Amino acid sequence: MSDRSVIHDTFAIERTYPASPSRVFAAFASKEAKDTWGDTGGLDEAEPATGPVEFDFRIGGRERFGNVYQGVNYTYDALYYDIVPDERLVYSYEMYADGSRISVSVATIEFAEADDGTTLTWTEQGAYLDGIDGKDAPRLRHGGTSEMLDGLAKYLA
Amino acid sequence: MLERLSQGPASVSELGKPLDMSLAAVLQHVQILEASGLVDSRKLGRTRTCSLRAETLRSAERWISERRTFVERRLDRLGEYLADTADQPGGASPAAPHDPI
């Protein structure tokens, strides 16, 4: 039996912030800002992984970093395709877990002026690969499952 | 018990058979597994049939929902960040140059 599988998924999240589109856009545009709130900032229980770190915010530029979360080394590797200041970002990114490619996604972030600030719409279309459900799944699943089992242990105590 | 259920649904008495446990003790374990979201059970006549919850075990689906939650948490933090930097003239930090190519 083949270990290969692909699952497709799209999700969209909308938020309105009491800030101008240029301020919201700026939060995505510099490493200093993004480190404060973004992927690498404030992730509970995560520790930075060794590996390439890059933040090249321009069309054709890459963004890369990694974290170790619950014993699994996650690596993020993104490429910016479209940057329209104060309006839109389109990038693709790959995620690896302990060296296995687990997803390839396209993220579109739109900033629209609203009466009370800026409405941000984050749409992600992803192909989730066999790294998640295939032969590496038991190892990669370790994180989520151990969390669940910790809950079970607490419940039993 | 979970190993047995990974092969397919089973009744409470089938689950207890290989284990040296009373039916009441098995039922109590099933209830704990149910409460933790690992197992579903439903009563058919006089037997209670247990099965693994597919969505808990299907890691891709878990991963996707975690990814969504992760983005939502990030956007919450973005809101906090924007509030914290609201009184700084010109926004949070100067935007990086966005070179048109």
C-alpha cells in the first residue's frame, strides 16, 4: 500500500483592526515588527531551531526560519510573489517537520480600508502531504498526541 | 484498548476480554477515553459499541485545524501589537523598502 496522500484545504480568516492599512501592512513588512507578533514571536513552548533564517521582504524574496515544538523540528520556507504596499501580499510556503515536507501552501493577505480601521483577510490554500499521514506520521504526530495524552493523564490523576 | 479499537469498533465486553478487568472497570476506562476525545461510544440495544474518533487520529486534519488556530492566534497578537504601537508616530516601525521588480 502506498504511503502517498494529498489533502487539499482552504481556509479564510477575517479580522478588523483599529489601525490604518499602512500600519497593518508595516507589521508584515519588517523583521523587527514580525518578530514581535509573527511566526517567530511569542510561540508558547517553542524554541528556535538551528538552520537558515532569512527575511527578505520583496517580490522574489525568501523568508525562512525554524522552531522546535514538542520535540519536532519545524522549518518554514516562504517565497513572496506579490507585494502591493498597504493592499496585498501573496506568498507560498513549504513546511517541513524533521526534514519531511508536510505541506505546500499559498497565503494571500489582503488589507482593506474599513470604517473603523482595516479589515485583514488571510486566505490559505494548502496541499497537505503524506509526511503528515504517511510513514512518518506516528513520529510527527507525537506532538499533538502527547499533548492529548497529557490531558488524559491529568484527567486520570 | 486503543490498540484493539484501531482495528475497528468493539463492544465494551469485547474490549474487556483480553484484560483482566471487571465490566464496570472497563466501562469506566471507556468513559475516560471518551471524555478525552479519543473514543466515541454509542449504545445499540443492550451493548455499547466503542470506536476511535477518526478526527482525533487523522493527523492531517488535526494539522490543518492547528494551522488555522495558529493563524488566528497570530492575528490576535497582531491586534495587540497594533494597539501597543498605536501612539508611535508613523506606525510601528518603518516599513522595509518594497522594491518593485
